[in-house]
Amino acid sequence: MKVGPLRRLTTDGCFKQNPCFSPDGREIAFVRHYDDEFSICVMQADGTHFRQITEHRGDKAPQYHPDWSPDGKHIAYTFFTFAGTDGSQHIQTMTPDGKNVERIISGTQFNQHPVWSPDGKQIAFCSMRDGNPEIYVADADGKNIRRLTQNPGLDHHPTWSPDGSRIAFDSDRDGNLEIYSMDPDGKNVQRLTDHPSADEAPRWSPNGKYIAFTTFRDGNWEVYVIDTDGKNPINISNHPAYDRFPAWRPDSGALVWVSRRDNVTDLYLAEVS
Amino acid sequence: MWILGEERGQTCQGVTRRGLLQVGLLGAMGLSLPQLLQAQEAGKPQKAVILLWLWGGPSHLDTFDPKPDAPSAYRGPFRAIGSNVPGIQVCEYLPELAKRADRYALLRTIHHETNDHGIAGTIGLTGKAASGGRVMPSMGSVVARVKGYRPPLSSFVSVGKPLHQGHRPIQGEGGGILGAPYDPFRVEYDEVHGVQIRDLVSPEELTAGRLDRRKHFLETLDAAQKQLYGQTETSALSRSYEQAFALLASQGAKAVFELDKEKPGVRDRYGRYRFGQSCLLARRLVESGVPFVQVNWSSHVEAEEDYGDGGWDMHYRNFEIIQERHLWMLDQTLSALLDDLQQHGLLDHTLVVAMGEFGRTPKINEKAGRDHWNNCYSALLAGGGVPGGRVVGVSDARGEFPVERPIKPADVCLTIFDRLGISRTNLLALEIAPEGEVIEELA
């Protein structure tokens, strides 16, 4: 895989995480921390026309983990509500203008990392509703929740293969965070990475050939890409600074991620081929 | 930790006969304690402390006391890495601090009796829990009392919003029994508004005439209060205002708060987020002669509080949250602070302390979190003459309890005072009876 020159898309330096492309590749949604708010923002894929889409809330409840629906009409995200000094995380959807908010998955505990299935009919997510973090799938309206993983370890960050036949995720079930994949019913779990340092937050490429993820295997956070069987790891970010949260452009021809290579936190994009 | 004169006659932890004699001698010489200390310190480098208060209680296993050989239900998903000192390991997500282990000492066996944030915070900041309505002064307040007010800057500056437990401010962050005049002079930083001083409106809004009128009003108010209540001590209101007024009147002092006077690269190295720039401000304050600066990581304990920019209280999602934010921020900023203090020639006489009110349960809970753990936790101390590359205290194989050299928060407090040149005698002069012992391994 060849990595093209890096383009810096944002310059405000605010803390950011969780970028994702719109299905037409024209826009990027991401999370930004600014003026005491963790909000979801959208900009064009060249970094212009920035706007915050989640409303300015009085309680400034953090909102993160956006994922664009395949038809482009909705964004699923995680919404935090406070309860004393504790709280809960819910999964909500909204239209890309930040309106028509609907809470689709709730509960007294933590529901996070929502990702739409390629046909838009289901949402995979991470939840602690039965105890420790596990991967679940629900219908797109939040109903019919099914548990996919059953493990005392941490299971996080699901991502669908483009044909919907597999779900990759990260887990520390074997001692430290590694990338795994499984069938959409939770069966046939396959371990894809094996390194003493953390490998996490996988993102399946839209062409189905690769999985991008974040790893600390070089002693700092880097963005890597592997084949879907875990082979041929390639360091995409290759910089001593913090590089995390990769996301594929829908044509699989570019990755966007968060980097601190200029000492502040911004979004960067590299063409890959 | 501090008890005002109620235990005279005791000889172990209380005020000694010798201490009382020394107090009497000061008075006979006609010197106040601050005057005496200033006379002693004349011509010597200013000793100072920067206390980085990691509110909420960081996990000791996931920072400075990793347990790579513990079962995974305790160890967690993070690795331990070696440092530049053979035998000292820290969490893998503190790589820059690992390169600087020769500059700091780690205490790995601090413990106390409570797992309540507010009480533990009070113990950590004062050395002792409040009892019978008596709240002991925080370390910074003791320093402010002992060193005296040195216009135009206070002797105790706190960078960050007041420490809260829920909606309540905790008891131990201020003057306690010494009185509100020894509360911290508070400044805050955020990315949008920069440095803010609570007791002031912005200089643009405050004309000289208006300033004089406010000062006159407050002087009148203060005089009326004294008449009414027979107060002889300066009120908290007037002390706070006096300090703010002195700041405004002093161009030099105001410049301390102008972070944009720093080179952009320096600001970047500290990190352009609240904790990073707060630590840069702490260095500038120490450089300007402030002997005690406390930097609060957050105002509230939970990560989601403070609008998602909160503390280290990770009952759930511990690993995800501290990996995404807390650990790299601490690693970058604390490393930058140590480097910067060294480059400015300040590290030898500035003690940097990073600690919270307790650690976290070695056993991971079912929500991928760690709960409160007061039975064993860690602190980092650097500079101020503290020998680097040293670990004091050994915790057990799971990080649950001390097995060698248990340390109390009162010991840490007394060690900090010792580094500032504040002795038991100085404290006794204030009718404060210290508990604990100076940690000899750090002498």
C-alpha cells in the first residue's frame, strides 16, 4: 500500500476524535472539544465549511462516536447523561443538520460506539448492559437487541465488513487489546493481530480488503492497516506523535485520522493506494 | 495534620516544650515568622512547590505502579515499560515520563483511611481529615501563612477551578483554621478565554477611576466589619481584593499571566489544553516568586464532568478514557514542565508533586472501571532536591497493599514543607502541630 502526502484538514488545534465520512465522501463528521463542549461537528472533506451540528446544550452533555448511515440521512452517536456524579450513555440518531434527535438505545448503563450495518438495517454497538463491555447488534430503530460476544474481557469498537458478513472489534480477552473479527451472530471469532502492545479501534475498508486500526506497538500511537486476515501490517501514520481514530473515505482511497504531529490535535488525510 | 495549640504538653506528635521556647524567642526578637523567613532566605534561590492535583484519583496500576505479572483481572490491558532507570517501570502510555525517570522519585505505598473523594482530598491536601468542624489548612495555605503575602503576587496561587465533590466544594483546599485570608488566590485557564482571574473583571472593563472607587468601597466595608465584629484580621474579602488590586496595579505582575509572551513552541510542548497551559502558568508563577502553586487537573472528579474535561474518577470505561485523554496529557505536560523548569534553572529548587486523593481498585470492576482505593497508591515527586531515579515503598503483587515502607499523606505534606524550608519549628510557631515524618529517602 502506498501512502500519499498528508494533508492537514483542521487547524484550530482543539481536541478531536472519531472522524467518519459521509457515504458520498463529501463531508466528515467528528467530535471536537471546544468551549466546554464535546460536540459533533461536520465539515467538507477538504476541511472547509465547518459547523457544529449538535445543539449547544445547557448541561453541555458530552456527545461523541458519530457514524453516518449508509443512505446519508442520519448520524448515530453516543450521548451522555449525568446522574449525580455517575452517568449513562445512550445511542441516539439525528439528521445531519443536528435535528430530529431520537434516542434509540438506552438503559441505565453504557451504550456506545454505534456503527450502521452496510444495508442500514442494523446498528452494532458496545454496551455494559449485562456487565462488562460486550458487542451487541440492534435493529436500526434500537429494537431487537442481540448480544454477540460473551467474554470477561473488554470488547469494544465494532466495525462491519462492507458485505455485512463479518464484524471486527477489539478485545483484551487474550491479555491485551487485539483486533478480532466474527460473524454477525457472534460465531467464528478469529484473532487478527498478536502483539504485546495495544491494537484497537478497527475500521473495515469500504472495498473489503483492509482493516485500519490504532496501535501502540511502536511505543506511540500509530495508524496501521492490515489485510482482513491480519497479515501485512503497514504503518500508515509513521510519526512519533499521537495518531489515532482512522476512518476510510468511501472509495477506500484515503484515510482520515486525528494526529498531534503539529503539537496540537487536528484532522489529517492521506491518500492511499 | 495541623492542630492549633490544643496538645501542649504532649511530647510525641504534639507541641514540644522546646518548640514553645523557640516560638517565644521569635517574639522576643520582634520578628514575625514571615519576616524571619524572608531574612533567612535573602540572597538564596526561592524555593517553591508546584502541586499537580490529579483530582478523582488516578489508577496507580495504570500510571506509576504497574503490575505486569498480576492476573489480567488486576493488571488490565496496558503494558508496563522500562524507564531510563533500570528497574523502574511505568505504564506504557507514559513514554516521555519513562525517559525522565532519573529526574523523579515515585512513592508507591501512600495510604489512608477513607475512600470518599472529599475526605480523601482534604487528607491529601492538608495531611489530616477535618474533625469536629475543624478543617486543617491546605499545604498552600500554610505556605501563604508562613511565607507571608509578598505583593503583588500571593504566596499561594491555585490554577484551576475549586475542587468539588458533586455540587459541594471540598473542605481542605483553603485556609481552614488559619482563616479565609489564606485561601488560594485563584486563576483559571481555558482555551477560549485564556487566563482569567476570578476576583477581577477584565482590565478593559475596569477603568482606573472605577478601580479606585471599588477599592475605597471595600476598604470602607472592611472597616465597618471590623467595627461591628471587632475583627482585627484582614477579611478574606479584602485580602482577596488587595491581591487582585495589587496585580492590576503592577504591570510586571500582570505580565506573568500573559501566556502569549511565551514562544509558541513552548506553549505547544506543554499542550494547548487546560492542564497543559495551567502548568505553563505554574512555571511562570514560580519564576516570578510564588512559593506554592497548585494546579487542579479538574474541578470535578468524573471524566464526563467539567463538560467532558473532568478528572480521574473512572468507575467505568477506565482504560478507554485514560487512553484517549488523561495519560497522554499527563505524559506530555508533566514531561514538558520538568524540562522547562530545568531549562530555566528552576528545577533544583522547585519541587513538583503529582498525586491525587487515592488510587483505584486493583481488581477491575465489571464496567471496565476501577473504583476508589485508599489502601495503596502512588505519587511522583521531582526537583527541589529530591533525588531522582528512586522508588520509595513497595506494594504487593496486585498493588493492593503496602508491603514495605508504608507512607501516610501527612508524611508527604511534611516532606513538601521540608523542601520549602518550613520546619517543625516554623509550624509550631503558628501553634500547628505536625503529624507524620519527613520521608528520609527523599532528603
